[in-house]
Amino acid sequence: MATVRKTITVTDQQDKWIKAQIEGGDFTNDSEYIRNLIRRDQVTQSEIDAIRSELIKGEQSGIPRAFDGDLFKEEMTAKHAAAKQGDT
């Protein structure tokens, strides 16, 4: 995989943090730690994008219907009771 050299500036406190992570043995150098942060951020952003997409689908799915909690409980109780009887 091709790499690109970047120069970044961090505060003294951030530098101490990075060095502590390396001294802790999880990373061998600054670059490895920074790449790990970027990978984690990419995963997080991907998860946020997926949630955002599902929220948009929900908003566009039509007019919301009232939720009847008691009816839901009855339906779930009946459904799971039937499934439990099928297990025996």
C-alpha cells in the first residue's frame, strides 16, 4: 500500500500522551498510533453514517402510527408462548 508522509503538530500534552501509549507497548511508534486513531475514526464515522441513513429511511417511511404498548406486550407474549410450546 502506498504511503504519504505527513507532518503534524501536537501540543506537549498530546505528545506525552502519544509517548505513553507507545511506552505501554500497544504501539511501536507515533505513526502507528496515529494510523490506529484514524482507523478507529473511520469505523466510527461509518457507523454514524449507517445510523443516519436508517434514520432518514424512517423519516421518509410515511406517517407514524400511534404505538400501543399494551397491545405490543400482548402480541409478544402470545408469540413467545407459541414459540415456547413449539420447543417442547
